[in-house]
Amino acid sequence: MLRALSGALLLAWAITAPAQALRPWSGGATPPIELQDFDGAAHRLADFHGKTVLVNFWATWCVPCREEMPSIERLRRSLDGKPFAVLAVNVGENARAARSFVDAMPARFTWLLDRDTQTAKSWRARVLPASYVVGPDGRIRYSALGALDWSSDEVRKVIEGVMK
Amino acid sequence: MDRRAFVTSAAAAVLPWRIAFSQSGWRTFEVTTRAEVDFAEGVSRVWLPLPLIDDNEWQRSLGSAWTGNAARADIARDGKYGVAMLYAEWPAGQPAPRIELTSRFSTRDRAVDLGRADPQAKALSAADFSFYTAPTEWIPTDGIVRDTARGIVKGARSDVEKARAIYEWVVENTFRDPKVRGCGWGDIKAMLETGNLGGKCGDLNGLFVGLARSVGVPARDVYGIRVAASAHGYRSLGVGTPMISRAQHCRAEFYAQGAGWVPVDPADVRKVVLEEPPGQLAVGDPKVVAARKRLFGSWEMNWLAYNMGHDIALPQSKGPKLPYLMYPNGETGNERLDQLDPDAFKYSITARELTA
């Protein structure tokens, strides 16, 4: 009963959270990303040069991370066929915990593991979710701290503007 | 016998230390702070301390997340000390402003062997030496503070000897005053001038820091909150419930060549004296003796470190500076909420240990 109540309270809090905004980036150079996926394959942000990349730092215990993720997938689908990719970087958890969440999340992202949290820290992703829109030239253009409705027209226009 | 062996054997000789302190084994905790502004008038703002930004050998941040109905939330940093906080803002008319911050971190017990040089110890730069021997607004390093410290360290040659002398002096001459609200603001000049050396951690460990700085020993307060029971049998040095809204606690460090930053906590020795059952223990009580030995050079990490900042100007606030940021802070209609009264503010802080 208590767990159900606390779960309901959490949900109520999350539902009332207003959307945060994408903010133009003024934080300097883009830190590198070189991380492994669940299968041990290495991925580098530099490999995505020429594409607009949404780098999303998340964790399974982060309620707003879980809630915004479907909207990221809707955004990705709406841009299907265009030079756009999502790097979803799990922060500080083991592969089993992250994978169990991902298995239940039908999203075609590049899922990466930042087990020692050093990549998140180099990106100054202290509060999750933390998201960054990286342009085709590899420069960070926008950031968002907190959950965002990534499938909104407003956000999609910003992303499409970066893709041009 | 080196110092660690001495401390360990001394600790093992008395009952409170169930186990000798260990440098292995990280533990992971989740701390959740929920703040609500009752009776909001005009714009409301809340500042919540975040775990220590920089990872070290005894604490690693695993990230934080927030939920709530804030119109704006961002990480803010104090310019001088880099103190990190979550800043949230609600416009006038927003009913029931509320925010919940969840932070995860790993920590492990910390001990410095002062009898053996540590080749890994980082040298303190000249700039850092100046920074950590400088006065703060609440911690002067001249006048009565320096005069007192000079008397205490007379005959001491090394930084360790000076710090040890100051530590012993604080333990011998101060007392924990349960009537002090919160952790005490650390007005050490007033303490020395009035001769009232009662207080809590903000006062007693602030006194250690001020006295040390005044004789050229780099020192700093570390502000945080207790998150778990003590594994060493001290009821007074831990929390027994998941609700930790009133469990804030600050500690102190000094810097010694060849050892690096050394953890100390004379205020907790006085807490053991006052609070450890049956209460009002003598300084010669074995529990106090063991705590006194242990708390010069080690910390049990059933505690989350937030920051090491002083004289904090809260971003977006026109209110006065804070001596430190260890509690949730808020204001509504430009009036500060009482950070020491979680029930009126209101806020709650809970902690739980995460097991694999």
C-alpha cells in the first residue's frame, strides 16, 4: 500500500512538471564520447560527424528520464531517414540494470554505458536527464536540463534548424 | 608501531569499535530532498545543495534528478568556492510550488596514516595555500583568533603537530550545546571573545578551521549530512531512520605536507561526550577516548559531503549571504524561509542505502 501510494505521489509530481526549454549552448568545446554499448562495441561521438546528434544522459532510477524517453523516440521517428541520431548514455549503472530497462523501451537509440560516470562529468551532466544537441559539425548547439517533450513542434523545429 | 596500527589497536581495546576501520568497500546511497513552499507569495525560489562536484577517494557522485512543478530549474554554482546547488523558481501565482531532488552517490571510509608519507598526496599550490589560510566573513584569522591559536600551537613545529594541538584544544575546551539551532553558524570571534565555547559542528569545527588558518595551516569545513547509522556502535554519530531532515553535519580537514588533506572532527568528539548513552560522558570514558583518537585522521563515511564553501550568495536572491549551504534554502516574495525549520519551510530529506 505504502509503495503504491509513494508511486502514485511520484507520478503525480512528474505529471505536473512543466516542460523545460532547449537553451543555446555557450559552454565551450564538445567533450569526446567513447563508450561501449551492451554488446561491448565501442562508439565514438566523432563517428557521427555530419549528423545532428541528441546526446541524452539518463539512469533507470531517474523518473523524468524514463518519462521523456518515449518523446525522444517519437522525435527520432519523425526524423527517420534524415541525418539524425540519438546517443542514450546510461550514467553509473551496471549493464544488467540498464539493459532490463532498455528491453522494455522500444526505441532505436545507440545505447551506451558510462559506468564510471566520467563521460557525464566531462559533459557537466550533473542533474539528469541532461541532453545536448550536437550539430553536424560536432559542436554542441543546445542543451536541456530536466525532462523535455522532445516530440513537440517547437523542439523539432529547433532540431531541424540545427540539421540545416 | 605506526599510527594506523596504534589507532586500530586502541580502538579494538574498547567496546564501541565493532570493527577496525576499513578502506575497502564502497557503499551507495540515495538521498531524496523534497521541498514545498507553503503560502507562496510572489516569486518563489528554492536552492538545494548537491553532492560534492569533484569525485575523490572517498566520495563519488552518481548523478541527481529532479521532479516537480518548477517553471525553471538549473544547476547554479557559487563563484568563489564552486558550491553546486539545484536552483528552482516559480512565478507569482503558481500554486503549491514543490520540487524533489534525488541524488545517488558512493562513499567509503576515509583514513590518513600520518605516520607514513603518502607518495600520492597532491601538493597544495601556492594559490590554494593562500585560499585555505584566508579568512572568511565568519571565520577571521586575526585578532583574538590568531592570538589564541598562537598560544595553542606554541612549541609545535610541523603542520600536523599544530593541527593536533588545535584539535586537542577544541576537544578540551569546547562543549556541544544542544540548545543551539541547527549546526551553529560558526561565529568563532564571538565565541572566543565571550568565552562561551559551546556550540555544534558549525561552531566547533569552524573554530578548528579558523584557529588552524590563523597560524598558517590550510584548513576547511566540509558541509554535509549523515545518511546512515554508525557501523562502529556510536548511536550519536549516525542516523537510525531513513528520515534525515535534521541530520546535517559539517566536518573539517587540514592540509599536511606529505599527507594531503587530513579529515578531523573534534565536534563529533564533543557529541559523543554529550549524547552517547548514558549521556554526559567523562572525557576519559573509553568511548570518548576511542572517538577522540579516531576523529583525528579519519571519517566514517555514513555521511554525504555537499561542499566546502563559505559566505554563499544564493543566485537570484537579494537576501544576505549564508555562512554555508548545508540546508535546503528558499524564499517567497523575497522573504527567506527558515532553513532550520523543515516543518515550516517545508522540506524533508530521506536516505536509503542501495544494495546490488
